[in-house]
Amino acid sequence: MHELAPETKILSALLFVIVVVATPIQNLVAYSLFFLILLILIRLAKLPYRTVFIRSLVEIPFVLFALLMPFFGTGPKVQFLGLELYEAGIWAGAGIVAKGTIGVITAIILSASTSAREILIGLEKLRVPAPLVSIATFMLRYLNVINDELGRMKIARESRGFEERGLRSWRILAQTVGALFIRSYERGERVYLAMLSRGYIGAMPKLSDEKDSKLAVALVLPGAAALVSITTGVML
């Protein structure tokens, strides 16, 4: 998987997620096979299952939201542990968890097998508008700079005896956010002026990559998912 062209992996992942989202959650056989496909992809990408699991915990807020959905809705109800749950809410919550988990794991596999630079190259080759690619490039390049700036501001606060306690600390934290925004804006302005002085005309130089694009390979994963969805749907 690491040898595939980035645009091939991006297109394949995007189409796969679209097929998953379009598949009704009631098709449990299809979703079981979708997760099996992901396990195979994790194996092919040589990723530790534990690492993928830890990174997928980012979706916990959505899972907590989905757990509340069975308590709201209309239509028939079911009894579970003495609770009355709406059947429609159960399916809706299950859909959020299943589709969200598949989307998150797909993104994890893509990001783990493709570097940030390769993703930008792939977006460029997929004809994503140049301004969006430029914005993504700047964001990735200066994210660490802003993070370092935030770390220095935190050290400065702590050296002055600041402790995050109660509502009183919120004012200081709000001031920190405001100061960080101003510093980031000023830094961005300086970088922009420096780029203009070096001949920047609104578009970054084209990125290059030697890997060949293979549209047929990009269609293998979403094609398999679509076949699973259609076949199991007909069987139901």
C-alpha cells in the first residue's frame, strides 16, 4: 500500500467511504464485511492494531452522542434492561457509530501509509483547487510553529505562578488565545510579505512525485465495497 500513488489512495478511500455511507445500517452483513475489509487493509499497510485502536478513540464524542439517540425519536419502541428505547433511534445511533468508525479507520490507514507531502501531491493531481492546496500546505508547515508558540506561552504563565483553577483562570486562558491569534496573524503577514518579495503570485510551485497513478487500482476497494453492499442487500 505504501508504494501506491497518493492520488490513487485518496480517491479509493473517498469512494469507499461514500459507498459505506450509502449502505443502509440495517444491512448488518455488509457492515461486517466492511470491517473485515478494513482489517485486511490494516494488515496490508503493516499497521499495529493497537495503534489504530488508540487513534480511533478520537470519535468517542460521537459515540457518546449516538448512545443518547435511542431515547429520542418516533415510532415503535423496544424494551431493554427496563428501558424503553425507540427502534428508529437505535438504528440511527448504530449508523453513526458504524459509519463514523469506518470513516475514521479509513482516514487512519490513509494517513499512516501516506506522508503529508504525498497527500498534498495527491490532492494537486486530483485537480483540487490550487488555493485549497496552498492553504493545506501552509497549515501543515506552520502548525508546529504555532504549537511551539503556545508551549512557550504556557511556560511563561507557569513561571508567573499561574494555575488552572476554576472560572477565574478562564480570563487568563482567553487572553492567551487572543494573544496567540494576534501573534499568528502577525507571523502570517510577515511570511506573506516575504513570499511576495520573492515572486509569489498566488500559487505554490507544483509538487512532483514519481509514482504512477492507477485509476483501476483506485476502484478496487470501493468496487469491492459496492459489490458487498449490493449483493447482501439483494440477499436481504
